[in-house]
Amino acid sequence: MKAWTIAAAATLLFLGIVWWVPQNGTTSLDEIVRESWSLKTGNQPSWLLQPFNILASTVGAAAVTLAAAAIFWLLRLRREAFTIVGTVAAALLLNYGLKLLFARERPAHEGWLDVVGYSFPSGHAMTAMALYGMLAVIIWNCARTWAVRLTTAFVCTLFIAATGFARLYFGVHYATDILAGYAAGLACVAMAGTFLVPSDGIDARRRNTLSTSFP
């Protein structure tokens, strides 16, 4: 029930952003953030943010997802392996459809990144939320110690936030693109999270697997 509540809230947030964004234009938030955070003409970019663009790209996200799924599979966490693959795949497909639906043009930028396609919602932000959000949920559920849980949550949150900031920094998205991507990605995580809730009849063997697989 809790997962479905989060999914509904995230969906409503996404719809609220859709209602807020003009059909042809930008919001005041878009302009303020763009003026404050985006690279200006003639500035040299900091490539410290480039890894976050790569890790949330389609290829990068696929590589991280398959690596995580392989590790979960080896740890006999088969449901978790299927769930993280399904969550990221669903987010990528949904983002493709949403971009075609809203067809928002990207902001003018300096060309530091080679980008194609429409702008809303941000595919990188949505994929980062789906991938690293689900990774955090799985490890949070499976880890035995609070240190591992909190460290994982912090690192995954950092990756999600840095990915959105990088897209704004390089000027290839508006702020509302990022927020919409986060909301849609969170909805994917929450809905997929329902498959991770064990039934009342979960057996002792699975409990033992969870207790010995993670620190």
C-alpha cells in the first residue's frame, strides 16, 4: 500500500508539472535556474560532471543495470535481479513515449554535449531515478546493517542529484524537465517496488539468503 501511495503521489507531481509548463515556452523557474547554473558563452566546462552524463545514458544505465542484476542473481536474489532490469527498461520506454507526446524542444546550448531528441521529461534524470532509486531500495531491504543502508542511500541520492545538475549545467535541459524526469522515475521505482514485498508465506530459506548475502 505504501509503494502505491508513493507511486500515486509521484504521478500527481508529474501531472502537476505538465500543467505548470507552458505548451510553448518556459516557467520562471526554468529561467532562474538556467541563468544561475548553466554554462555561459565562452566558459570552459568542468568535466567532473561528465561521468554522471555517461552513467545515466542509455548505454551506461544498461551496463550498470545488467551488472547489478548479475550480482543479485549470483546472490540468489532472483526477484531483485528481474525487478531492477524491469524498472530501468520500463523507465526508458516510458520516457521515449512521453518525449514524443510532449515534444518540447531543448533549450539553446553551447554544444558541449551531443544530444538529440526532445527535452521533456529528462531521460537522464528519469533513468537515474529509476536505476539508482531501485538499487537503493533493494540494498536497503537486503542489507543487515544501518551503515550499509545509509551509505547506499547517500551514494545513490548523490548520483541522482548530480545527474540532474549535470544536465542543467551543460544547458541541455530546463529545470522542469529534470523535475518531471525525477517524478516519473520515482513512480516507476514505487510501482516496481511492489514486486519486492514478500508474501506472508515467504520461507525460511529466502530469509537465510537475505541474511547471509549482504553485510
